[in-house]
Amino acid sequence: FDEDTGQETDERLAGVRALEDRISSYLTETFQELSVLLRFPNPESRVIFSNAQVLIQEPGLGQIQVECEGEGVKRVLVFSLIRTLADLRQGKLEITESQEKDAGATKKEETLPEPLIVLYEEAELFLHPGMQHVLLGAFADLEQAGDQVIFTTHSPFMLQADLSTINLVRKHADCGTQVIGFHAVLAQKDSSTRNRLLQIQNVSSYLFADRVLLVEGVSDRIVLRKLAPKLKPGWDFEQCGIP
């Protein structure tokens, strides 16, 4: 740290502003006029948010502590934090222009983040199906970065394509809490029941969409989802949460 130039302080401040901007951009997808302010007594990326004061900038009301906001704002803020964390872990967001590096480390070792375990209860609360799909995308980004995400949900829209990652948790009077793999339960059902269970996400997702495109059958839908991002990146169904 150079006390004369304040170089490190300026760099850390720029990093905090980058975080604020990214979190705010996600927050405004649901609450258009709100933004986020972060106040750190001594900001360090490795303990980011542990000592932070999170304030909500609300038009006409000024800066409000997040504890005083409604449950919807609180939940969407957590959602925005997770999406920002996923961007950081994927390297889509840089909060410092330069980082200390071990001279003896390889390039892979320099960029490899320490793995995280993210636990999230009732992940779907206050999120409509489209936003739940976006949250699943953030979880997938964390997984690709080498992290592990464990979340509970009651929403069919939070079901992932990989059935092996889904577990059913049930309480039994005789044996207590039991965890069963969803794919094992599905294998016991007849084909029509399996199809209904797998398609339940699509039954009402169109209610939350701005527009609906009708196709003839399942194969057309599959081809469309693959072809769309090749025609235009903004049409990537998975990344943009298009139902």
C-alpha cells in the first residue's frame, strides 16, 4: 500500500463500486428504482460482505438499511448477491485491476478460486418462474467454477435437467427423515406419469413471459432452443431465462 498515492485504496474502492453496480443491475430487474450501496470498514475480497453494511438507495427515501426493507426486497437482494458471486467465480466480473500472485505458481493455480459450498433454503421465495430459472443458471455457473450448491425448494420450476442432482426429503414416523433420489422414484412410474412430472415446469411458465411462440411439437422446441443463440446471442434461452 502506498500511503502517498493511495493506489490500493482507489483500487479497492473501484472494486466495491463494481460490485454495487452489478448487484444493483440485478436488483433493478425486479425493483426498477432501487440500487445498492456497500460500506466496508476494511474491504478485502476474501471476506467480502462479512463486515459489510448493505444499504438500499430508494428514490424519495434516501439510504435505507436492508433490515428495514420488505421481505421481497431482501430476498431479491440475496438473489442478486448470488448472481454477482457467480459472475465473480466465473471471471465475468473483475473487482480489482491487479492481484497479488505467487511467482512460483502456474497460471492455472493463479486463477483457480478456492471452492465454495453454497447452502440456500427455499430458493424460489419471491421469485416468479422466469427468475427462478435465472437463479438456476447462477447456480450452474457456480458449479462450473468448481463450487457446490445445495438448495431446498418446493417449486417445480427449480427442477434441474439432471435428475440425479434432485433428492426428495420426507419425514416418516417410524424411521425419521429419509432422502431418496428423484430419478429412483421416477423409474417406478409409468411413462405417462413420468412425462407429466418432467413437463410440469412448462405448464404455466408462459403466464410469466412477455411473448409466446407456439411450435408443433417437442422436437421443434428442442431444435429452436439450440438454433436461437446461433442466430442471435440475446436469444439464448438458458442464459436469458426465456421459458
